[in-house]
Amino acid sequence: MSLPNCPKCDQPYTYEDGTMLVCPMCFHEWTEESRKAAEEAAKLRDAFGNEILDGTEAIIAMDLKLGSDTIKQGTKVKNITILEYPQDGHDIQGRVDGFGTLLLKSAVIKVR
């Protein structure tokens, strides 16, 4: 059985120490269960707990004020892109019907 690469530095030199996995390069220690839990926590979720993936479609889950305009609940969001570097809590980008491409927070959409 081959051991996984280190989740912190991605080096392949992992070794087992009892129930722990250890990376000799960055000294990170973890268990397989904690790695799986961290991967699950890192997934981006919508307002209802559904996982958001690049390219998915969604709808706006609540009315949003945008300057003097309002994006109504139920408006489609197309071609969602997860941002690598979120800006002011806006962690996705998508094309909103009637408004163009906008930065949005994942908590205001519902994946279809």
C-alpha cells in the first residue's frame, strides 16, 4: 500500500508512526480520518449545504440589493467559477441574467 502525499506540502515522503502519518519535509502530522474531514470541510457549499462545483448553474436564494437595482430571488446564475482568492467574502463568480458577470457569496445561491 502506498501512503498519500503530505496534505500540507504535497511531498511523497510520508511515513507511518503508529496511527499517525508524518511528513519528514515539513513535519506535518495527520491521521487519514483528519485528512478526510479537512477535505470535506474545504468543499464550498451553497445556502442549503449543497456542494458548489465549477461550471454549475444555480439560482439566487434571496433578494440582493445591487446599487439601485435588486436581483430577485429565483434569478439564474450560470457558469459559476470558484474563486481561488476570495474578495471580501465573495467566493464565486457567475453570470447573472440581466446583470452580467458578478462576484457573489456562496451563501446567497442555491445549486440546481
